[in-house]
Amino acid sequence: MLIMLLRKAAAGIRLTEHIAGADGTTIFGHACAMGLEGIVAKRRGRGTDWIKVKNPDAPAARIMEW
């Protein structure tokens, strides 16, 4: 149902597929290698607590000095 709704969504909204069987460390490593800001994750199941794990080397995570 979500996929059908997002087909009509505005630009900038994107569905990221669930990756079954992959561990968070591996996924985070790939995200860092791609230069991404980080990952958002939660425990499997119906939990509602999400965490954002930031890539400290990503441009968005760097502090700019003036």
C-alpha cells in the first residue's frame, strides 16, 4: 500500500527498501563508503524507537570554522 501511495508523491520523497538479513554494521559501512550522512535504524518488530547513526566523515557532519 505504501509503494502505491508513494508513486504519486512529490519529488524528494523516496521509499527505501527494507534490507532483510543484513546487519547494521555492514549497512553503516556501505553508507559511509558512499559518503552518506548516516543511517536510520530500529529494532526488528513493532517497536517505535528509531536511532540515527551519523557518519562522522560526511560533509553534513563536519563543523565549519570561520
